[in-house]
Amino acid sequence: MKRRQKTVAERVPDASERLFQDQVVQIFRMNGWLVFHASPHMVRAGVWRSDGRGFPDLCCAHPTRGVLFAELKTDTGRLSEAQMAWQNSLAPSVEFHLWRPRHLSTIADRAAGKITYRRIGETAP
């Protein structure tokens, strides 16, 4: 009997947010996207700050596939109030995703252009 091949999400069910982020960045870059992540910076020894509290983890841009914002969480991670404010502000007018490790197959399909994004109420061409 032939065994079913596990999906990426099944192979990495407990990925830390950082590992997950690295995987997502790699997927998008392999598909020709530019990827921006605002990294924290050290303001003095042992003190780290990040501008844009709550801003999505990634901003990705592709010349033909568009621009998207993605907040990445582990399967049990929750959005902070600041992250929810960004989501509520961005989602009505731009492509915004809350992605978890179980969404890796969908993420790969979006990066490859196999699926496209349409806002609610938008009709297909």
C-alpha cells in the first residue's frame, strides 16, 4: 500500500514563529518576490526596540503578483491589540494575511502565483 506524502505543515507542526518566518521568506524570495521585515534594533547595550509596534511581520512585493502584508503566528499564537489595529486598518483595502504553519501549502501557492487575491465583493476578470 502506498503511503500518503505528508504536507509541509504536517512535517513542521510545531514550528517556532522565527523558523516559520524564515520558511515563508524563503518561499517568497524563491518565487521572485521582494520581502521586507522590520527587524528590532539595539538602542543601547541590552535594550532592543522595534519601530511600528504591531506592524505586520512581512511586506512582500512582486512586479506582476502584487503587494501583500502578512502577520505570522504559531498555531497557538494570538494577535496583540496593536497587531489587530493594523489588521483592521489594512485588510479592507490591501491584501493582508494572518498565516500559521498549517497554511504553508497555501502560502507556497500564493507566492508561486497559483492562486491570486481578490477583495471581498471583487469579481473575477
